[in-house]
Amino acid sequence: MKRKHPAEDHLSAGGSIGSPSAARRYELDWLRVLAVLLLLYFHTAAIFYRGELGEFYIKDTQPSEVMNLFITFVYQWHMPLFFFLSGAAAWFALGFRTPGQYVVERFRRLCIPLVFGTLVLIPPQVYWHLTSDPHSRGGSYLSFYPHFFNGIRPYGNFEWGHLWFVAYLLMLSLVALPLLLYLRSEPGLNLRTKLADLMTRPVAILFLPALPLALIEGILRVRWPGFQNLYDDWANVLLYLGYFVYGYLLSSEPRLGLAIDRHRVPALSLAFVTMAVVLGLYVADLIPTRSYTLPYISYQLLRGLNGWLWIIALLALGRRYLNFNHRLLEYTRKASYPFYLLHQTVVVGIGFYVIQWSAGVSEKFLIISTASLVLTLILYDGLVKRTRLTRLLFGIG
């Protein structure tokens, strides 16, 4: 049996965090696993969320302000963290793969699960969404399935749901490849050295990388608020490309890791302060109306800065407290990508029935999240990892 290189265990990102020439970066593996786990609770909370980020596939009749705050907090940094970690993994993956092997691997581990998931995992979510409408005529899932292909969301039923991340990552991994290869070349090494010299100056790593991200939010978010259709979503495309490239760069220069360590306390302090402002505006109902006005642009600039500060803070905490291996990490590292693919369908399916119960928000949240966690792990352990075909379809073959 052919043995895999250690960097081939991953969350669709291009490899686990390790390379032939460097010690394994366990803290990045832990951050990825914990981020995937958090996503289950994020989507469970979305059932009780009402706000500007849009409605989930199903919604409870009892909106929750606590869930609104939780969603607003996590939304600030959660997906940026995924793309940052994916960029970091790409650095290590290209350390032992040729560009051609990298491209083939991206299609195998991203494109196949994307197509499979869109055809198999997303339709049930759309079905439960339509069935939960009080004016729905009902009908069986089998009778609905052909209608899944009637038009593209928001004008029809066809969509890729939470698998938008996989689609975006596939595109960014390929579009950014020339830049990634250049940064590994001799001229690229010189550029990386100069950037490291700049970023290791006091507080530079906290603010200089945040500037392009803040400008993207401030200038583009008005026109592209965040509908993830890839072809007309320039704010998100450029924002996540930035985080992807930053993850690649910060993994390439050990000095940048040391700079992150030195700025752990100020990064965390500033992340909390700027987040308090964002949440305070939300609670006071003072978030400016989306428009090209100074208040709204300033708000988005703040969000861009806050997102980057949380990434630095989380990386610093990870480097300090999560740089160790464990049997649990060995298991969850392999399970994280299938878990990501499966979890939202399970959450929506269980939530569809639980929200019909006479219970409070906290009880429903606990039941939905716990049952979804258990069932998703059962599906992974009992089905996905057991056959070569299912491993291929879920990107771990």
C-alpha cells in the first residue's frame, strides 16, 4: 500500500500543515479542526438568527438576540480563517508537489466533492427549506429532486449552499498558482525577505496587512454585499484571495511567526476592542445603511481591520497553546473535511423537525447541535471512510 506524505491529510486546503523540511505545524491543524467544529454551532445558531446576513434554510419562530450576537461575532473572522489556513497549507503542499501534481490534487480533492455535494448534499437542504414554508404544498423528496434544477438561486432552486467555500477555494488555488510559484522562486525569495523585514517592525504585522483588506471591505462591500455566486461577488473574492495569499506568505517566513508571537497581547486586545465597537453598533441599531457614505465606509473599514486582528490573535494563541500532537488530532484532522461537507445537511435535517417542538431556544439549540454532531461523526466513521468510492467523493481518497 502506498503511504501518503503527511501533508496530504487536510481540510480541502492543499495538505496538512507540515513539510519535508519543517516541523509539523500542529497549531494550524488544531485551528482548522476547531473552526470546522465551530461551523456546526454557527449554522445551528443561524436557525434562530434574524439580521442583515440573510436567513438560513429553516428558521425557528423564536428569534434570539444571543444567537444574533454569536453569528455577528463569528462571521467577522471565521471564513477568513479558513482561507488563511488554506493558503498556509498550499505553501507546504507545493514544497513536495510539482505544479502539475498540485493542480491535479486540487481537482481531485475539491472539484469531485463539489460536484458530488451539490448533487447529493445540497438538494435535501433546499427541499427542507421549501417544505418549511407554510404555503408549501409538501410532496416527497423524490418528486422534488428534478425541480432542484429549475433555475439558479435566487431565481430558482439550484445552488451549491455551504459548498461555496470549496468552489471559491478551488478557483483561488488555481488563479493564485502563478503568484504562489513566483514566491518560491529566487526573485520571490528576495521579495519575501523584504516583506518579512517590513512586517517584523513594531506593530506592522497588525496594521499593514489589514490595510488592503479594510479597503476591500470599505470600497467594494457596498456593491457586492456577499452573495457567493463566484462570478459577481468581487468583495468576497478579493477578500478571501488576500487571506489565502497572507496564509501562504506567513507560513513561508519563520520570522513572521515570531512577530505574531510578540504581538499576541496587543492583537487580542485590539481585536476585542474593535469587536466591541462592531457589536455595540449592532446592539444599538446604529449600523449605517449600506451606501457610499462616510459612516458606512468607515464601518466596513473597521470590519476589515477587526477581521485581520482576530486572525493574528488566533494564530498567536494557537502557537502558544496548540502546538502539540494528540490522538484526537490525528482522527479529527482526517475527519474535518468530510465533516464540513456533511454537517449542514445534517443540521438542517434535524433542525427541520426540532423547530416544530414546543421548547425554548436554548433547549432546541442544544438538541440540534448535539444530535447533529453525533450523527455527522457516525456518518463519517460508519460510511464515508469505509470505502474507496466514498473517500473519493468526500475528498479523502
